[in-house]
Amino acid sequence: MSPADKGPGTLRLGRRPEDPPPPGWAKDPEGLLKDGKGSVKAALTGGIASGKSTVAALMECFGAKIIDFDLLAREALEPGTDTFDSTLALFGPKALLKDGRLDRALMAKRVFKDPGLRRALEDIVHPFTWKRMLGELGKSKEAPLTVMDVPLLYEAGLQSLFPRVILCFAAPGTQVKRLLFRNPGLSQRQAKRILANQLPMAEKLRHANIVLNNDGGLRELIFQTKDLYLRLTGPDGQRAACGPPLAGGAPKACDHPMESGAANDPGKDDGGPDA
């Protein structure tokens, strides 16, 4: 039974199946991804227009430390890095703008059409981003909850390295509707093509042990996210996020600089290939 079958506002909790081994470059020699005393770790993932970015913003609002894999990945494409040079060699001189930076829009169009090129780019960017993420983790040891926002968690094969995986779920039909609402110039066929270019949500459901159902509205998503935050940061016995739902009504949204619109659109995500 999918979260959609249970209805919007449902927080699904459970065990996830055995995960495949991670890629060779993804190592955690210092055990930074493990839970520490008073510090819980989790990965957050989803799909385009699923609401993952909204969940990350809410978690930060409630007190979690957020490490954004996409933001760190952008650093890999900055001039002066080895990854910049490797990426330029991969895409050729046409990908270089007059200001000396990479043409990300051109690269996004090319990797969307060429899965092989996309994998080659990820082989360059992901190891760099992983090291940067571990560096950020080392600075957040005191945070009660650290959430790693990793859009391509499953595609990169990283899920086994995290003690828990939070999936922000939205049914494909809901994702298409949100994409069309946010992008008036997009056709339904184009929207479905974007979804088809990502790992199916049904497959992601199989490997997540915590699922936030975002088939409803923002109020329901706020309630689920606050509920989950309290469970994960509660006593050790609650850290597996198991047990009956917390009592009480939906929490009020707290003051947080989310003027970008993520808080107003329950399906807000980056919209790029990795969203």
C-alpha cells in the first residue's frame, strides 16, 4: 500500500530492505554519518515537485542542521577546481561562458538528453560533493538532528550509508500537476518526460523507512514534518521514528526566511535534473 492509498497527511514508518553496497568513493572513515550522543543523522530525498525542498526548509525551521548536496555540488563546478577542469574537458569549449564559468543551462539540456553524459558528469561531481558533505558533517556534531538533502540518493547508490532515509512522497499524477502549475509553458507530455527521466517514486518507496506523504496541502506536510522532527530528536527509544502518531493538532509555521516560495508551494523543489 502506497502513502497515497492511506491518504494525504500520513507519515509512514517502517523498515527498509537490505541496500546494495555504495560506490567505492563513498566512505565514512570517521563514522560521521552515525548517530552520536544527542545527535541524529538522516538522509532526505524525493523527486521533482515532491516537496523535498519544503521539508528541508521546515526541518531547518524546527532546529535541524541541513546539508544540501546540490549546493555543495555547485562548488565542484566553480573555476579553479580540478572538477571544473574535468567537467570542461567532458563537455568541451562550447560549455564555457565568456566570464570563465560553465554554462550550466547548456549542460543541463545535454545531460537530460544523454544518460551516459549525465553519469560521466556525476562520476566527476559526486566524489567531490561527498567529501564536502563529510566536512560539513564534522562541523555539525552538536546539532540534535542533521539532515542530508540528497536528491540523487538512490541513483548514486548512497542509501546504505545513512542510518535512516526520509522520502518525501508525491504520486506521479500530483507531480505532473505541480510541474504544470509552476511552469505554464510546459506541456503535459514534457512534464511526464521529466518524470520518466528520474527513478520511479515506487522504486524509491521500496528503500525508504520513513515516508512523508505530500499528496495533500502544506498544512498536512507541516504536521508530518514537525511530528517526525520531534520523534527523531526525542529520547533514544523514539529515534527509530516508530510508534503511534504524536498527539495534538498541526503545529503553526515558525518564522523562517522562506520567501522564495518553498513554504507556499508544497511541491516546491529545484526543478533541475537533480530535483
